[in-house]
Amino acid sequence: MVYKSVDYFSLEQICRSGQCFRMEALGKASEKEGRPETVQGMSGGALGEDRVRYAIQTKERYLEAEQQGRDCIFHCEEAEFEAFWKDYFDLDGDYGSLRERINPRDSFLLQAADFGWGIRILHQDLWEMIVSFLISQQNHIGRIRRCIQNLCEAYGEKRVNFRGEIYHTFPCPEVLADLKEDSLMACNLGYRSKYVVRAARNVVSGEFDLEEVRGMPYGKARKKLLELFGVGEKVADCICLFALHHLEAFPVDTHISQALANHYRRGFPNRRYKDIRGILQQYIFYYELCGKQSFSV
């Protein structure tokens, strides 16, 4: 296990922020897990029975993590944490400093940043994000999660985690490319089935080179993503932000449109926040989604 104390980091908020769909809340730690353990050097002191647990699945990895306040336990080896999970959660990012850049007269953005204090932009798999946000169109988070779970169970590889529990990897393009365009309707994708199958075919044929796009700057990557059937501006920006970590991407959906109309009638101050727009977008999105109404994952 790896013990870390991290500022501005909340597994719960990341899970609910709409940027990932295979992070699962496992609930609070149960009494049978033993007495609360004390971790020396952690700001919170004791990690007890009220800690919240999460499971995160990627194409090749499974992680279980526990968190209370800024103290977090990652159930993996130190080498794996350093090689993958630290970057995945963007734990080297200085989110405290960027919050100080917010205009002190912008009360709405300050409130949104305070409400979503623990959100960090994940480094996720490009192929998984292409499929996930193709599915996200005209959809809500709960249904997106169910569609992706159906897709993984039907076409992903079966794996067993360290607890002996079965989970499924995200299906690779080669598996989906051989399907008929309407095959994924059985996974409740509806009309989005053809978007996903055609994208898989583009990747397998080499028409869309994942590695090439990973190395592109924001503008070129966005333009290339827009060539995929079914990818519009909002989906392209989501992929750029949540897979390629282009923090200048600013996806605009109905929640963001409403916030812009209500609070930024002259337009969002893009020039001021050019290199961190994506993080601020997440604060606004999360605040609009969760700050004004009850929400469950």
C-alpha cells in the first residue's frame, strides 16, 4: 500500500465530476476490515471506519483507494503508483496556485472552485475517452456509466482483481471494428452504436492514429478528432481535456451554456485563463451539476 497526503484532491468529487465513468464508489469501509489504523505523518492522523473506498478500472489496471480528508491509501505497490497512478490523478499538478489566479471579483467562479476543491483532471486512455464521449451525447451520467459497463462486460477481457473480484477491461478497437454498425444497440448505445463501430474501424485501419494524436498540440488534436464520425466540438474538447490533458480545452454542454448565459454574458475570460480553462470548466460543471441539486453516482 502507498500512503499519500494530497491537497486539493477528492476521489469522491472526481468520481462525480463527469470526466470518468468507470470509477466506482464502494461505500464506507466496514467494521470487519479491522480497527482504525494510525498513519504517522499524515495530517488527518487516523484513517478509521468512516473512510470512503473507490475502485478505478483502466484498460490494464485496477486500483482500490481509500480516502479521508487529504489522506489517501492507494492499494498498489510504490513502483506502480509512481509509474502510473500519480500521473493518472495529476498529483504533481499545483492546483492551489491556479486557484489563486481566479479573479477575486468573480464570485461565481470562486464559489465553483471552492465547491469543487478536490477535482483534478485525470490522464485517461485516449481510445476509452473517444468511445465514452461518443456515448455521452444526449445522455446523462448514470446512463453513460451503464452503457459503458454493458460494453465492457460484452466485449472486454475478464480479469480478477487483488480481492478475487471479477471485472472487465475496456474493449480494444480491434474487437469492436469487426461488429456490425448496429451491434452495440444491444448494450443500450442506441444510434451511438454506429459512431463507436466506425471510430474503431478508423483506428484499426490506421486512418486515425492514436499515437499520432497523443503527440499533437491542442488545435491539431481537436481538428483530427472532429474528423471522426459523430464527434462534434463538445465531444472533441472533452477528449482533448480528459485524455490528452490539454488544459486549454473548454467543453461546452448544456450546464456550461447555462452558466455562461447567467454569469458571463460578455463571454468567459478565455485570455486570462487560457492555459487552465479546462480545470475551471470542471469547477463550473461540477458546481452546476452537484452544487444546486442532490446527485448520486
